[in-house]
Amino acid sequence: MAAEELDNRLSNLEMTTDPQCNGEGKSLETQAVDDDVQITCFTEDLQDTVLHFQIIRLPKQIYVWIGCNSVKFGHLYAGASTRPNNMVGVTALLGGTSDNTGSSIARRLVLKTGLSVVLACNIPKDSPMLEAAAERKLLEKLRNMGYVKHGDGGLSIRAAGPS
């Protein structure tokens, strides 16, 4: 199978609706799978657009999915701090070659959390205001969960559980 065909199939991949992360209204579902994994799902109505969020907290990594008006998977990016100077490296794992919508969000998430980030995002590339609003809501939630670094560079990670 050609790489382009695989890329097209994966960009059209749709995520199934999980009853525990149904996104109805502005509900928030948090489920601790085990001591090291926590799943949080929520939906926001921003600028007349419905955004679905899913955050999966792993021991030293965060997986985030942002869906815009649908449950399509979108582009997939991975970001992490690099050594020795703690710069951030981001790469597109699926799609994302012609736009950098999710790439910039992933870069800033790594800088703000200090953790490795995998981000799937299907925000339209011609909507910078929507992208900024989605990132703001995501960071607000991550701050409430205790994943945003303090000014002194320390990271506050709370115990798994509902937030």
C-alpha cells in the first residue's frame, strides 16, 4: 500500500463514540483506568463550533485528541524536549505535511507541561482563532488537572482521579 493511500485512509479514520466519553453537552468524564492511566473527555462549544477533547494521561506522556464538529481522528503529531538545551522537537506522524495546526499546539504543550505529547487534531487549517481557542481550553483543563509547569519550572502532577 502506498504511503499516500495509507495517509488518506488514516486521515479519514473516525473514532467510535464511547459511552464514557460521549461529549454530550459540556459534560466531563474522567476515568482512572489504573494507577498510571487517566482518561478525561469533555466537549466545548467555541465560536459556534463544537470541539471534543480527550486527554489520556500516561506516566510521563500525555495523549490529546481534539475533534472539530466531528469525531474524525485528524493529523497526528508527537512532541518532546530534546537534549542538551531542552528545545522542543515536533514531528508529524500522520498527515500534517501542508499545515501545522496541530504541530504548533503540540510544541506549546511540551513547553508548558514538560512532558512528551502525542496530539491528534482535526481543526481546519484556515481557522487560527478556533485553534487558539481550542488550545486555551485545553491548557485550562490541563492546568486544573495539575499538568502545567509552575513558574519555577516544577511540574505539579496530582494523583489520578476525577477533576
